[in-house]
Amino acid sequence: MPLDALVARAVARELDARLSGARISRIFQPRATALELECYRRDEAGGHEYCLFVSVAPDDFRCHLVEGLEPHPPAPPAFCMLLRKYLEGARVTGAGQRGLDRILELRVARSGPQNHCGEFTLVLELTGRHSNVVLVGPDGRVLDALRRARPAPGEPGRGLAPGLEYEAPAAGPAAVRLDETPAGGWEAVVARLADEASRGEGGERGPAWRRLMETVEGLGPVVAREVLHRSGLAPDAPAGELSGRAAPLARTLSELAEQVRAAAF
């Protein structure tokens, strides 16, 4: 299944449950767009070894636990060396998701020399062809990024280079987040979406699944189609037809929102 915001939320919860309290023992970069973090955690049940795999390839962006390591080059790349410098031996204090986006954060605390201690954040931006891994220091500034970016003065875009303050990717234009209760309830959201479509605003001729995805933050193409299917609507039908099934669609969205808030994945 494609990595959308809901899959990212589930992954973040699993990483938080399994890696919190673990110590990062080794870090590898088997490919230019992939990282592996070996972690070890001890609790009442004994010791647990985990391997976190991260890929930011444009056509294969993902993050999850795996068994075993991929072959890695004998000489680690520069970014891998930097991660080892700051993160090996450090303890994971938690993992989470930034808002309801495909951005995960691994929070790591380290003690030691003054310039190497504090809480660092390994930001995993799993956002498609612009996916990236960024190490942010205790002061909120970028220590380095797997893919650096420094726009020329006056040009739009955020910078991702050592010394710059970290700025997350801009959020999408969606009107309401799936994990929040919208004003007036989901009935009001669906009624507004259907009204805009019937008046030709926002692309009446576009498919219903796309209009729904653009309206509700957290829905990817697969989940948007499934929501419409459960509501008795053809996902590829014109968005203007939403008005005929507003009540079932609002009910399905409400049920899904409750699942997200309860983390019932």
C-alpha cells in the first residue's frame, strides 16, 4: 500500500512503541538513498534488537523495521559519517509524526561533549520525489541533509543546508484535517464540498476521489477511493455527484476519523 499520511501515522506509533528507550548502536548507508539504524533496547522481558530501514528514493520512499541488514560499502558516505558522529550511542526518546503529513521524526538524546550532546531530531520527509532525511540539532538548525538545498537569494523554496534553521515542507491546501473534528461536523464539510462542485468551483469535472483528497488532509488516493466506495459512490464519478450521497459520505468520514484518533489501524 502506498505510504500516505495514515500509513505514516501507524508507522510512527510502531516506532515510538518499539524504539523508545533504545540505544542506536550502528548506522549504515547501503545505498545513496537508503539508511539503516541498528537499535538495542532492554526491558523486563530481556533485550530486543531492531533495525530501522529508511528509503528516500523518489519511487520507493518508505520507513519501517526490518530483519537483517543490506550489504553496505566499506567506506561510509559523508552523511552516514555525520549521523554516526551525533547519533551512535545515543538513546531514542520517542518517535512521532509531524501533523498529519508524511513526515516522521525520531527524537534522540545524547550526553557527552558539549557540542555533541542534547536532543537531536532525525526528520524523515517521506514526501515522494522530494523525500529527504534531515538531522536537526538541539537549536533547531540543520546539521546536514541527505539532499542539501540552498535557494539563491530572492528565489522561493526552503533551504536545507548546515547552519540553516529547519523548516518543514509547506502543508497542502486541504480544508480540514482527518484527525480533527471540523466545525459543524463532517456533514458540513461534505455539504460544502458538494456545493462547490455543483457550482463548478474547484474542478467540478474532476473525479470525486481527487476532490475529496484535496479537501481532507490525511487522505491519499487509495484511502479516498475506499471512503467513497464504502459510501456507495463511484470514486471516479464527477465530483458534482457527491451531493446525492452526502449523508453516507459524512458518516464514513466520521467513522474513519474516529479510527485515526483512536489509533485503531
